[in-house]
Amino acid sequence: MDFDFSEDQRLLRDSVERLIADRYSFEQRKQIAAEPDGWSRAMWAQFAEMGLLGLPFEEAHGGFGGGPVETMIVMEAFGRGLVLEPYLATVLLGGGLVRHGGDAAQRADILPAIANGERLLAFAQAERHSRYDLADVATAARRERGGWVVEGRKSLVLHGDVADTLVVAARTSGLQRDRTGIGLFLVEAADPNVTRSGVPTQDGRRVAQIAFAGAKATPLGDPQDGLAVIERVVDEAIAALCAEAVGMMAEMHAITVEYLKTRKQFGRAIGEFQVLQHRSVDMFVALEQARSMALYATMMAGEADAAARSRAVSAAKVQIGRSGRAIGQEAVQLHGGIGMTMEYKVGHYFKRMTMLERTLGDTAYHLSRVAESGSLI
């Protein structure tokens, strides 16, 4: 099987990596993190100018019609730079739900605004009791005065504090954990019946607790049968997260190897000690295992068979979680005390890796899904 990139994909990789190298050094990232939103509106505009915000969308909607491989290329570069902007929340989750679940008018209205950098979306799905179960939805949507309204609370909504539009998973019928009766609804964040509270996370990002008290809502697709769309978009997002994780792990490994070459103890570089060489090799093996599974998830992200797609991305998420923990711990330990400081970047990679492992299902959750499926074949 040919894993080489096409000429267009190589150009995309080179341009994104050059942007991150020029505009997202560790010191520049500190300045970006200190901005009011915790990320840079100017950088977001730069992403829009480069076409990154419309990458997965059709040309008719202001995009480039890119697929999972193009998304993988971008996310791996973002992982290397520890990018803080709401790309996952707006483009991959919010935009993905509109792209797969919206009607023609909704796609034509929302997707070009995302691609131009004019509209931010957030996916309000998780609730305090849901524990990664996409079907565990208590937030309710009901018809009222010829329209729809949403009542309930959502937790840990990624970049929900800055989103212009919220894509809300809400129940229209059935019991709390039924797989049917779940719809997707568009709710404007400026609605007076929406209350948001932003919360910082340990990796420098922000999430929001959101309450809906009869907020006006517009159905996105079938209000009775939206779970299949949610699962598809979440699987695509997990594949993208795996690529981001590979970028971070590759950077942690490179930083650590360079440190072993330059840090001296007992009159010699510590990288000359065989036991430390073995540990750096173990990091490389874990990285390559993660890279292989991230490629597998990317290849399966567009799979029409939902069961096969979910098995693949869950298996990849398991390996990403294991490799990320192993590489992060080794990177911090091999750096010694400096690896724990806020002034040195390796600890920031490990923090983000720790948060990513818990995003859209942790290692234990995805391992249980793989076990229940019986096989990856």
C-alpha cells in the first residue's frame, strides 16, 4: 500500500509546518495564551487566509474538499506547535455536524462563514452523567409556539465560551439512554436563555458549562435520529486527535533526544549512557506504534460501515493513550526537574497529551469498545 503524500498534500504539509515554525514558537505561544480568549484571533484569520478553516468543506461552501488525510496533516502540525485555536471545536466538530447533518440551506449559510473565520461553533454534547456515552442525553428539546426550544445543561463544551453558534445534542423522545430520539439543534449563543461559564483547563484551553432555559433552537437534520451523524463526526474527530497526538509525541521525542545529547553529567553527555539510550529507543518505538494506528484511524475515518469505523478509531485511541503516557513520562523524567517547570515546553506537551487522552473517550472507555467488538477485522 502506498502511504506517500500527493504533491498537493506535500505542499499543504510544508505550508502549515512553515506557518507553525514562524508564528507559533514556544515564546509566541505564551503570548497567544495570555490573550483574553486564550487563543489568537489574528492567527485564526491567518488560518482562514490559508484555507485551513475550510479544508474539509466542499468548494461550493468556500472549502477545498479535503479528506481525512489532509486533516491529519494539519492536525499533526498543530500538535507539534501546541496550537490553542478552536480548530477541533469549530471546523471538525461543529463544522462536521453541519456538513454531515445539515440541509442544503444550512450548509450554504454556515460553512462559508466558518471557512472565512467569521463564525465559531461548539458542540454541546457531554453532560455531567454521560461518561463519554453519546447516547446518554437528558437535555430536552420540545416544540413550542411553532418552533423548538432546548432545556438542560451541558458540561465541558470545548471553546463553548466563545462560540457564536452551539450545536446541541438534545432528546426529543424516549428514555435517557435510548439510541433513538436524539436530535441536533442549532442554538445562537447570544440567546438570552443561554448561560455560559468559561473554565480553564490544565493544557491552556478553555471549556464551558452551559445552561439552556428554553433557548430557541433550529433542528439540524432529523430531530428524532441524529445519533448516527454524531457518532460519525466524533469518529472523524478522534482520528484527527490521534494525528495531533502523534505531532506532540514526535516533538517530545525530538526535544528529549536533543537534551540527552547536550546535557552533561560526570563530564560527558548523558546520552552516552546506554540505559538512557534504551529509554529513548523505547520512546521511539511507542511513537511509531502510535503513528501506525493514527494512520489506520485516518484511513478508516471515511468508512461507510459505522461499526468498522468505530472499532478502528477506538483501537487507535487506545494506542495513542498508551504511547502518549509512556512518551510523556519518559520525556519529563529524562529531563529531570526542568521537565516539570512552566518555563520549559516538554511539560506543556505532556499536559496537552494528558487532556487529549480524555477527550472524546479515555483509554479505558475505548478499550472496552474494542473488547466488545471482538475484533478489528
